[in-house]
Amino acid sequence: MTIVDFSRRIELHFWDWAIPTLSASPILQKCVQSSYQIIRKTTPLRRYLIGGGVAFLGFSNGMFIYWLLVR
């Protein structure tokens, strides 16, 4: 199994968990809506927020895969 396949499997497991969880939880739905509205209101900082969020997710995904492969 390559790292690409492993990363795709992790992503599929995440979405298999996230979609039913968001569908069933009104609290999480409100959190997602609130964060979306905050990002929409801060248009000058929007690129930085999105870029920082994507960078953080990519970094944490890489660290998680590294941790799993090194074990």
C-alpha cells in the first residue's frame, strides 16, 4: 500500500464518519454554519484563513501518516 492509497483511505473513512455525524448533530451543523459565516464576513483575511487552514490540515495529515508508518 502506497502513501497515496493510505491517505485516500483515511479521507474516505473521515467522510464516512463526517457526513452522518453532521447530518445527525444540530450542534455541529451550527458550528459549521458559524465558521462559514465568520469566514465570509472577513473577506480581507479570507485567503489567509483558508490558506492557514489548508496548511494545518495538510501538516496534520502528514504527521499522522508519518506516525502510523513509523510505529
